[in-house]
Amino acid sequence: MSRDSRVRSSSVVGPLLLIGFGTMMLLWRWLPDFYPWPVLWKYWPLLLVLVGAGMFWDRARRQTDPEAAPGFPVGSTIGTVVFLIVLAALLWHGHVYAHHDWMHVSDNPGHRGHSTEVVDRKDAKAVHLTVHMPSGELKIEGGSEHLMEGDFYQGSSWSAPSVEYSVDKGIGTLEINQQSSNQLMGNSDNSWRLKLSDEVPMELKVDVGAGRGDLNFSKIDLTRLEINIGAGQAVVDLTGERGKDLRAEIHGGVGEAVVKLPKNVGVVATVHGGLGSIDTPGLKEDNGQYVNLAYGKSPNTIHLTVEGGIGHIRLEQE
């Protein structure tokens, strides 16, 4: 049998996934209540199961009767279509349920929890901060007179996040963590507002399973930054003056990431966009990296790595 007649597992699966993802992105932008990321983040492994089963069927059929084997991957195509149908049903159920719950919470404020936390730095000279949020809306900014001020809002299916802080040999460790929800909820069902100190050198790690992030670090004295967002949208502001070099990593699974960069601080960015698109206005490409005009001239540099699986990455210079 010739090479051209062999089953190619990527020849149909890729276009079908791009069509499905493009349709989902259009609905996300057009419908204000449509928020697919928690469902997609929870059930995407089903794609591997169904497509893998289809590929196994294609291989078995080809080995049994090579002459009758089709020129396109029937099994993996069917697996992809089944996944898209199941995903559409789950998204529809999750969309209706989230909208219903949002109305229910709005009409009954007592079902929406609210807690606040204030953490003082004590004798810490520097702080390592870890934020783990399974799903929801996260906002971080500077300007706090304390190490951290937090406002946490959650629906009845979420537990209040735990906040733990300790200091050892002048290094503070602050962890904010929340257990996962068992229900498909909209991002408005869980929202955090964190205000951080501008005066404490800080290493920050942010993990958000699915959701939206508005992360303004323009005034925060960051020494290292790592952001992991499984699915959703994030706006990361790294503008402002920098007293030292900053190494920042942003990892996004499915969705959109917008990174705002300073004009007077050197920037060198390495970007891997996966199947999505990359926009870099104000930056020029140099040996596979993107740099601004201040790179190599300013005393400090932002070393940025951005990785996205499927989606849109945009680097904006102020």
C-alpha cells in the first residue's frame, strides 16, 4: 500500500478541533453569559480517550484488511466529532446552570459568602507568595499598607479560601488556597480581590485552573513571577519601573493572554503560541525572541517567557 493511502491521524482531527474551538471563542465573545473554560478544563482529557480509541480502531482495521482501509482516519474522526458533541452538551448545561445560579445568588444575597483577610509582613525581608484558585475571577494589584489585604466572594458550592503565613529567617511564606468545587459554575460564582504591598520584594506564583485574571504588577516589587492559567483570559501588567531584573513565566492552556510591558525597561520575550496567534506590537524579532528598544540599554531587564496551548497571545508595550 502506498504512503499516501495510509491513515493520517492528524489530517482531519486538527481542522475539526480548530473549527470547534473557533466557534467556542466566537460564542464567548458574543454571549456575555457564556463562559466555557471551567467545563473545557475539566473534560478535555475525554478528547484523548475518544481520539485514542478511534486511532486504535483505525489501526486494527488497517492490519486486518489493508486493501479495504480508507484513505482518511474514520475512527479518530468519529472520536473527535463525538467529543465535540459531548462538549457542546456539557457547555449548554453548564451555561444554563451558571446563569440560573447567578440569578439565584443575586436574588438571595445570603447564599453568597464573603470573607476578608489582612496579613502583616512581620519581620520578613522578602516574601514568597503562592495563590491557588481552582476557578473564578482573580484581581491582584499593589498599594496595600499591609503585606496583603484580601476580599473573597464565593457561592454556596465553594469553601472560603485558606490563608497561611509564616516567617523563617527573614523570608515570609504566604499561601492562599481553595478546594475545588464539585459543580459547574460560572466565573462570577468565585471572585478574589488581592491587594499587595509595594515595599516588600516578592516571588509570586499564581495558579488558576479556569477563569479570568486581572493582574496588575506595575507597583509591586517582583523578583520572580510564574502564572499558570489552564483555560480563560488573563491581562498581566508588568509596566512601571523595575529596581532589579525580573524573570516572568506565563503559561496558558486555552484562551487569551495580554501582557502589558514597559517602554523604558528592557524586555526580551520568548513566546510559544501553540495553535494560536501571537501579536507583538512595539517589539521586534531578534533570533527567535522579541525585544524592545530599551533592551540592552536599561540597567534592568524583564526576561519573559509566554507559552500558550490554543489561543491568542498579545504583548503590548505602553
